[in-house]
Amino acid sequence: MWKRTVDLTYRRLAFLRDTSEADIRRTLRVSYIKVAEAQARGAIHFHAVLRLDEATPAGTWAPPPDWATAGLL
């Protein structure tokens, strides 16, 4: 289910930028961290933080393009 969320994030960003999903994936990377929390009633609750980074080789980091703002995300 998480892969679907990330894939839909790329798709929605492409729609908002009026470009292709492949172009978005070449331009930036959706980085994230998620934590599962067990609630007292027995349900599992997830917290997630998404971040947009410039698409760079693995192990390196760069800030996102100017158009990739928190408001857009």
C-alpha cells in the first residue's frame, strides 16, 4: 500500500506541473520516513513525513528544484 501512495504522489505532481510522470521521476525523488504506532484499542496508526529531493545518485542529497515547494506537496 505504501508503494501505491508514493506512486500516486509522483503522478499527482506530474498532473500539477502539467508534465509526464517520467519527467517528474527524473527531476526529483520523494523521500519519506514512516512510523507505525499501536493504539490502546489495538489498531495500528501510521505517521509519515514526505520530503521532495532533487533526483541524485544514491548516497547523495540535493535540495529540490525551486518549483517543488511544501505547498505543492
